[in-house]
Amino acid sequence: MTLDDKLVETVDRVVKELKTTRSAFARKALRDALNQVHMKMLEEKHKKGYGRRPVAKEEFGIWESEQDWAERADKGIWPKNKQRARHAPLAMTTP
């Protein structure tokens, strides 16, 4: 593997600051890059799949009544022994 001198110098500064090694840093960077490629491939696969078979309007309609839990909680209808969780939106795919 050939790397330009400027990149190696930058990596050396970063690994020193992170108290790790060049090899450990490179392994993590390569794993992260592979995960990113994998995610892009899955996203493309899902996009093609939904292009071939789009979601029907009624496909998820059964869940609509379940989606108002936050509104119920805001109105005080939520059971007192349960706390309302606030989560970030879930990703569409996982590696």
C-alpha cells in the first residue's frame, strides 16, 4: 500500500493524539470505509426493491393508530408508570 507523505504525517499526528498506533488507526479506518460501502449497497438494494414494488397506501395503515403514542403522552393519557422515550429516528438499514 502506498500513501503520500503528507497523509502519513497527518495520520502520525492524529494517532499520537489518540494514543493509538498507525496500524490500529488504519484497521479502524478500513473497517469504517467497508461499513460505509456496505450501507450504500444496502440503500441501493432497498431503493431498487421499492422501485420494483412500491409500498401500497394500505400496507402500513394498520399501524396508524399505534403512531399517536407521543400525542397521547403529551395530553397526559400515557400510563403514569411508563416514561415516554425520546429516540433519534432509526436508520433504514444496518450493516
